[in-house]
Amino acid sequence: MKRTHKLAILLGGLVLGAGPALAGVPADPEFAALSARVTNWATGNLAITISIGALIIGAVVGLARVTAMPALTSIVFAILFSLGAGLITGIIGAVI
């Protein structure tokens, strides 16, 4: 197996394993409102708008270059954008 395949499997396992690590409690209640606002932005309508914009830009660049890679990259960007907030919350909130 190639090294890149092994790395992809390892990173995929880490991403999937970070979800259950939600055992923590926020330490600073002063920043709870800011954290909630940024999380709502990252998972709400702003995230959808940015993801659709990235898809449109990727499709236009893909048509200009006659390849599908920019559109596929924008789809991956949209997936990471939607999963990123939960992943970061799980990592920061975990108690080790």
C-alpha cells in the first residue's frame, strides 16, 4: 500500500474518531456567546452560501480548464466546511 493511502486511512480514522470526544465543558463562560455565534455561522446559512459559492467558482474554473478537478475540490471544501465546526468543538471540548 502506498504511503499516501496509509496517511489517508489514518486521517480518516482520526476524523471519524473525534466525533465521540464531546466530554468537555466550556471553561470560559465569557466567550460562550461568541463561540455559539461562530458555530452558528459555520453550520448555518453562511456556511451554505460559502459552499455554494465555492461550487459555482469551481464549476466555472472547471469549464474554463476543461477538467472536473476544481468542481470536485469545491465539493470537498463544502464537506470540510460543514464538518469542521463539529470537529473543532469536539477536539477543544475533550477532556484529556
